[in-house]
Amino acid sequence: MLDLLVIGAGLAGLTAAYTAAKAGLRVCVIAKGMGTTHWSAGTVDVLGYYPNSSAEPVQRPLENVQTLIEAQPEHPYALLGTAQLSDALKAFAVLTGEISLPYAGAANGGENLLLPSPAGAPRPTFLAPLTQRAGDLSHPDPFLIVGFRGLGDFFPELIAANLCELGYDARAAFLPIDLITDRQDFNTVQLATELENRGRRSRLAAELKRLVQPGERIGLPAILGLDDHLAVLADLQAQVSASVFEIPTLPPSVPGIRLHKALCRRLEELGVRVEAGMEVVGFRSGGQARARFGSPQQVEGFVQSPIPNPKSEIRNPKSLLWVASETTARPLKHHAANFLLATGGILGGGFDSDYTGRVWETIFDLPLTTPQKRSEWFRPKFLDPAGHPVYRGGVRVNKQFQPVKADGAPVYENLWAAGGCLAQADPIHERSLEGIAITTSVAAAQQIVGSGWARGGRGSGSLR
Amino acid sequence: MKRLKTEILVIGGGATGTGIAWDAALRGFRVVLVEKRDLTHGTTGRYHGLLHSGGRYPVKDPDSARECIIENRILRRTHAHCIEDTSGFFVVTPEDADSDYPDRFKAACDEVGIPCREISVAEALRREPLLNPRINRVFEVPDGAADSFLATHATAQAARAAGAQVLTYHEVVDLIVQGGEGDQQVVGAKVLDVASGEDVEVHADLTITAAGAWAGQIAAMAGCEVKMTPGKGAMIAMNHRVCNTVLNRCKMPGDGDIIVPIHTVAVIGTTDEHVDDPENLRIEPWEVQLMLDEGEKMIPGISQARVVRAWAGVRPLYQETEAADTRDVTRSFTLLDHQERDGVAGFLTMTGGKWTTFRMMAAKAVDVACEKLGVQRSCKTASTPVPGVDQGHYWLGHRLHEVEEKRLQGELVCECELVTRAMLENAARQNPTLTLDDLRRDVRLGMGPCQGGFCTYRAVGILHEMAEGGDWRLENGERRMENGGWRVESNLHPPFSNPNLLLRDFLQERWKGLTPILWGRQLKQERLDELIYLSLMNVDHLPGAELSSPLSDFYLFDTTPGEETEASDA
Ligand SMILES: Cc1cc2nc3c(=O)[nH]c(=O)nc-3n(C[C@H](O)[C@H](O)[C@H](O)COP(=O)(O)OP(=O)(O)OC[C@H]3O[C@@H](n4cnc5c(N)ncnc54)[C@H](O)[C@@H]3O)c2cc1C
Ligand SMILES: Cc1cc2nc3c(=O)[nH]c(=O)nc-3n(C[C@H](O)[C@H](O)[C@H](O)COP(=O)(O)OP(=O)(O)OC[C@H]3O[C@@H](n4cnc5c(N)ncnc54)[C@H](O)[C@@H]3O)c2cc1C
């Protein structure tokens, strides 16, 4: 039997799976989709702005996180504390080294980097992949932002104009897209694959060399190779004799996909299967069966399925036995000693909602802190610095990262939660999406490892 | 101050006003039209999308029904490309099964001259498989779906071609009235050029108000009382074409009893609430709930589908005596001759009616204008197609076909609504553009499921290249690269063409129409849009935060759902 079934294949789910597998647990990841990594900039944002303030970016997130915790004692970061936060991020940086996708932070350790966004605004982020780091706005080198005629997802003049306005030295130029592809219908992922071809890369390099002035660094849309991107970057820089960096684009995000793929590959090496296309539609706990969707007969099926270990059920009426996922062919039951919920919040699909104002967690119907009234969900301004209350709600967990009921008791002894589904944070407004995903999932996985529930723990009577 | 002189001044750039400008210009008059915002900013851009067959009115309002079927036939020729020939069903749902209305309806249609045929429930279900299988009877009438944005632009284009001057973002702030008590005459209007802030005086021999629900406000500027009864109606657009035929319930018209398939969506509507101010367009939660509940009666399950947007319009209802219920006010139109009525010469008001009857309303108004100006010229609009009709009726696959045929996939700015870069550039070149919302009305930018998630950024990037793709950056004393830029002539208005302002305004504009219906999958979609604009782009930290456009405040109206309230009179 599995020690841990992770539900959700976003950054939180994959990081948790990695942490647990490294500690020797038997782990499997199932997910409906791929998580939000495919849409994001591919950086690790830990804390970019204090909630409620749109002003200056946070400079030293690990230290400044204390201020956040004091103001919001229920924030997920408050469950961790600075040391644990910093260790988790270090562990993640080490992991990225292992998977040939090295992430690093500012030269001044502990500071946020500022990198140009695809709109030309400075994005505060804590760790960035190698391909993005030469965009560091704390360096004075002038920018040459190069776009491609025909690539509608990247606007070099807009980026350069805004950078100039903000006092950075920048200019823009265009190259024809047919340097890179012959296709009519392409997206950034296809372009990235095309640039793994040496011939195309050299043609691009020759044109860049012609454009660039001494001392300039070249910003390109994030399409510099997919799997082989380190070689692509090194080759381009060598041929152009200038530093080259990527600016993330509209989804699909090549840097995000690289990270997702590399993490999945690493998990495979560790013997962890990552299965996408598996939506969890029901579960069985010691005391309760539940299924979403489907006809009553199917629900019946779940209820009547033989229980693998009837004894443990009796001993632990509040534990989960299995979850059922729906694949194209048939429902599948996944038994495990522990379950980690990493389905994200509203964005990841972990929560759903309807016009009556109800918001619910889609698998276990866990209690949520989200306001259950539509009149309390939104603020009138889309870009309100305080964000929209509906997105701040989520699953409340205890210090062990177990979802809890109103009275503070765990909902199930062997259920844990991490990442975007956690309550009391708006990771998009705070620019803490990856930071929360990584640190809470490392911490939750460590809790599971230490809980005695894994690896025969069930039989050995070491339950709390 | 700028001065303009003309024969006819038209106030209002909705269907009626542009129709009048077109008609009058075709009859050889010099015409100036002023609209305070963009064309179709008023009720015309906030309606339901139905080309009436008249089927909604034969029992209660036969005159109005008759006007509809006449105009239905004419507009199919003059504005063919703005119309989708969907046909329409009147269905008897179980709730209405006991009524004698269906038989009265059929008889009244015959009487008025609306082609109406009873078809079998089986045939109706074959054509509309999602229709409630428990319906009892179905009648088919020649309803259609009409794109009022496109139609108004085409009409305006025709008017311009015939010599009319169409000035958008020109707001009438006062009428110029001469003469004393009992012998007054309107000789033009004081107008504010909203974009430049400049005052403009338009002098005209005759002023015609076509300001819809705002007609009362304009008339008051000449001291005339025109009592409008603005009736607000809310509509919601479902993400799918749940039907391809217009679906009406066969009963006395009421709330939420019609679903119109238009372009990529199906629109359920409407409510009818008396409001005091035609600008009060707030949608209450009960209205949304009512639309969904009523929609269920015709298409079971519709309330579970994704809703992409909600909006509300105000019916320009007019009655000389006060009506108790706005649904009881005639849907026909009214021409007020203020010389006869109030002793103020040189001034007409055309109001009421429907989108479907705008051409007829224009014809009547210009007929009277001819009398007033002492000339005899006959109306030509019924036989003059506007530009674009050669495309034939609209059909859903139209844009996709074009994109595939011309291999424009790489040029798409908006995948949801298949807007290409060329379409956008063209619109920005041809029509005065203060905000992306103006382009949205031109090309359906941001009207798909992602509500601007992807196209806002792309459109801003393109407009920026159009407006400023020149030698704007001389940072290191160097001009732009030779092969850079797309610089295209455009109709953008600096300083409002600042890309960061365009971006913020449009994000807010789309947000405003979303909050009333944001839940479920659309909420998830909106969160993705936040990810894009905050996490990825950091647009809330772009320069120019202090800039605003004439529309910025309008987009900032609080539309978030209020506490649950009941309908005031429902
Ligand atoms: C909810 C609803 C649904 C409807 N559905 C349908 C339908 O499906 N089919 C149909 O045929 N009809 C329908 N109608 C009716 C139809 O939409 C209207 O009758 C029609 O659009 C009115 O057009 P208009 O040009 O007279 O008015 P408007 O479109 O309102 O135009 C008036 C214009 O005057 C401008 N204006 C106001 N004040 C000033 C000023 N001071 N200076 C300059 N300009 C000014 C406004 O900005 C506005 O653009 C519907 C109406 C409503 C409310
Ligand atoms: C024929 C037709 C087809 C359409 N098809 C689509 C479609 O496929 N997809 C799509 O997205 N949209 C569609 N629309 C709607 C369109 O996107 C706009 O919503 C519509 O044109 C109104 O413009 P708006 O949203 O800017 O209006 P706004 O007036 O900005 O309305 C947005 C919201 O603000 C509220 N509001 C406005 N003024 C006030 C006020 N003073 N106080 C309080 N609340 C206020 C309104 O009630 C509404 O909830 C269609 C419209 C028409 C007429």
C-alpha cells in the first residue's frame, strides 16, 4: 500500500511528493490537470508586496515575513516561522540543481530580485531560473528587448517604454518570426522546441549580434528551448557575445512547463508516479462514503466496495481509506495510509462555487473560511490592493498541516493539506504563490514522514 | 471655441440617432450627429439582440407588432450581415399549459400578418435538443438575432458616406434657445468635446433628439417636459449557444421568458424594473437568480452552465400619462413636435420603439423634418443597403472560416472571439478610440469566456505600437531600429492612448460586468486573469497610475452583488 497519495500535481503537490519520497515513503501523485505551474512566470515568488499595500515591493522577504505574520497570525507562513521557511526554500534550490534547472536568488542573499515583466513592470521574486536572471534590474546594463513580428504574445516596445519610464535604459527591436518557425499556427512551447534546433538558433544569434550594441543585455520572450534550455542559452550567449535572458510570456509559460516537467522526471527517478487526468470523485473514510457526480448506482458502488482493512477502520473511525478517481474508462480506487490535498484553491480547481454564494472544497467538502455570501466576495476595483475576499478563503489547518474542523480537531487523522488551498492568504496579490506552495508542502510532507502513519505505522500501533 | 453649422443636428448615437443621420443624409440634408460617448453606448449596446418578428406583441400591442414585422423584412435586406437568421420558437411550457394564450397568440399573429406556423414538439426537439421535452406546443415565427454594434457602425458608415458628420464623445450640455416666451426656437446645441475638453457650438436649422431614455434630460434643456419611464432590464450571457433558435415562452411577455442565441453566446432576459435615472444600471442578485430560474423552464439545466457576463439596459419608454407598470407602456415609438406641443420651434424628439424599428422611426422623424424645413424629399433607406450586406446573413462559423481560409491563426489577438490583429488595427484606425471598450464594441474584443484575460494585454501592445511605434525612445541618443515598429495611422487620442491606462481601464471595464455573475468556472477563469495581470505582469505597479480617461470613473461603479433583496414589484 502507498504511504502517501498526493492529490494535485501543481508545485505544492510535486514538492510534497519529492520531500516524502526522498524520506523513503512510497508516494503517488494523482491530479485532474497540471496545476498552475503551466501558467505562471516560472519563478519562485515568496512575498512581493504586503497585503493591502500597493506601494513598494518587499525587499527581504524572509525577514519581512515576520511583519506579515504579526499582521496576519493565521497566514500559512505563520505555521512555519522564518527558519523553516528559509530551509524549505534552500531545499528547493538544491532540488532545482538536481534537476538541471538551477534557481537562485539575488546576489545579495535574502533580497528579492526585480525582473522585467512582460508589461515592463519590475516583478519582485525570490528565486529565478538561470534563464531569467540576467534581467536583474539592480544591474545598470542597458536593455535591448527583442520581439518577433508575428508573435502576438510579446510586445518589446511596450516593455521598453515602461522600463524607460521607470528610469531604466531600454530599447526595443523586432525580428521576423520565420527565423524561428515555418508554422502559421504556433505557441510559445512550439517555438521553444524549434530553438533546440542548432541551425535556427544560429540564425537567431546572427540577427541578435547584428542588433546588439556593446554593453547591452538582450531580453527575449521565454522561448529559449524546452528540455535543453541551458544549452540553448549558453550557445546563444556565446554566439552573440552578450548576456541574454528570458522574459516570461502569456500562458502557456515555457519556464513553468520546464519546471513541471523536470520535477515530474525527478519524481519518476524516485519511483513516484504522477498521473494526470485523474479527477477524484469520491472517497471512503472509516465513517463515511461520499461521491460527487455520477448516478446513484455509482455512489452505491463506492459505499459497498470492500474495505481493505476493516480492523483499522474500527480503530480509526476518522481516517480516510481510499479516494476514487474517475478516468475515461472507469473509476479507480486509490488506497493509501496518508493523503495530501494539494488541489489549489479556486484557480487550481480545488474549490468550486455557485450562484447561491456557496464555496466548497471539491473532494472532501472540508470546512472553508471563505465567506458564503456573494455580497462579501468582491471589491469594486479589480486591482484593489487588498484583493478580493473570496480568494483569501480556504482550508484551515493546524500546525501539523491537517485540515481542522471549527473546534480545531483534525477532520481526518491521515489527511493533510498544503499550497494554494490553505486559508488566510491571497498568493496572487501577495506574490507568494510559489513560496506558499513550496514551503507549506515541504512542511506538510515532513509532518507526514514524522507522524508514524507511514511505512507500517498503521500496523505497528504507533498511532497517536 | 469651435463652431459648426448644419441643417440637422441629431443628438444621440444609438440605433435611432444613427438611423436618422443616415436617412437625412441620404435625403441630401447636411447633418451633424453628436453622441456623448461611443456609438451604441446607450440602450442600443445593452439590449437583448432580438430582431423582432413581432411575435412578442400581437396580443397586447398589435401596432407595435405590425411595425416589427414590416421592419424585420426590410432590415434583412438593408442590414443583412448584422442579422443571423435564427428563426424563433414560441413554446408552451408546462407552467403555461392551461392558458388560452397560445390560441389567441396564433390568431393575433395571423391578424397582424406575422408568419406563424405551429410545428410538432418532436420537430422542435430535433432542432433544439436541449429544449424542455415537456413542452406542449411550439409555434415558429421569423425572429432573428441582430448585432446592434455592427448594425449601428454600418449605419453610421453609410451616413458618413452620404455626407453626415458623426461626432462621438461629444456631449450636449445645453440647447441654444432663442426668442421669448411662446416664440422660442432651438437653434443648436452647446457641446463638450469630451476627449479634448473643448467647447463646441453646433448651429442647426433643426435639432432632433434621439437620446433614448435620456430624451427627457435633453428636452428639459429647452424647458420642455418629456416624461420618460425608464424601465431597466437585466440580461445574462451563457458561455454556450445552448440553442440556435430564439426561444420565447408563449405567454404574455414577462421576466426572463426569452433566450436569444447571438454570436457565441445565448442571452437570457430580461427583467423590467422602473428606475429613476437611465444611468442606474445596477443588477441585483435576485435578477440574476430570476433569469436562471426562468431559463430553466425552457432549457432545463441551463442554470448550471457557465455565465460569462451580465449587463442591463434601460427601455426608453414614453407615455404622456404615467403608467403603473413599465411593461404596460406601449413599445411603439413617439415623435414629439415641440413646436406644436410646447411652443418651441426647431426641435423634435424621437423616442420609444425598439431596435428593430429604428429605421422606421428615423424615416418618420425625417419626414417631419422635411415638413419643418419646407422641402419634399422621400425616404430612401428601405431600399439602400448599408456597407457590408454583400456578405449575406451572419452565420456562426463566419469568423472561423475566414481565419482558416486566410491562415490567420498566428494573427489572433483574441482566440475566444477570433479577433485578428488586422481587425483591431482597422477599427482603431477608423473609429475614434478612447478606450479598449470602444474597440470591444467594434470587434467583440474581450467578449469571450476569458473576458479579456489574454486579449487585453495583446490589444494594448498592438495599440501601443500603433500610437507610439516611432522614435519615442531616445534614451541613449539613438533612434529606433529600422526594422522595428508597426507604426500605423490611428484614431487614438493621446493622452488616453497611454498603454497602461488603456490596460487598467479595460480590466476594470470587464470586471464591472462580471461581478454580478462571478461564481463556478467563470470565477476560476477570473482568478487566472488575476494570475496573468498581477503575478505575471505586475500591472498594478506600472507607471502612470495617476492617469485617467473620461471613462475611468464610469468603469469604477460598484457592481459587486449587494445583499439579497427582493424585486421591488415582482
Ligand atoms: C433590456 C432591454 C432589452 C431590449 N431588447 C430588445 C431587443 O431584443 N430587440 C429590439 O428590437 N429592441 C430591444 N430593446 C429596445 C431597444 O434596445 C431600444 O429601443 C433601442 O436600442 C433604443 O435606441 P435609441 O437609439 O433610441 O437609444 P439609445 O441607444 O439609448 O441611444 C441614445 C444615445 O443618446 C446618448 N446621449 C444621451 N444623452 C446625451 C447627451 N447629452 N449628448 C449626446 N448624446 C447623449 C446616449 O449616450 C445614447 O448613446 C431592448 C431594450 C432593453 C432596455
Ligand atoms: C447583442 C449583444 C450581444 C452580446 N454578447 C456578449 C458576449 O458574447 N459576451 C460578452 O461578454 N458580452 C456580450 N454582450 C455584453 C457586452 O459585453 C456589454 O456587457 C454590454 O455591451 C454593455 O456594456 P458594458 O458591460 O460596458 O456595460 P456596463 O454599463 O459597463 O455594464 C457592466 C455592469 O455594470 C453595471 N452598471 C452599469 N452602470 C451602473 C451604474 N450606474 N450603477 C451600478 N451598476 C452599473 C451593469 O449593470 C453591469 O452589471 C453583448 C451585448 C449585446 C447587446
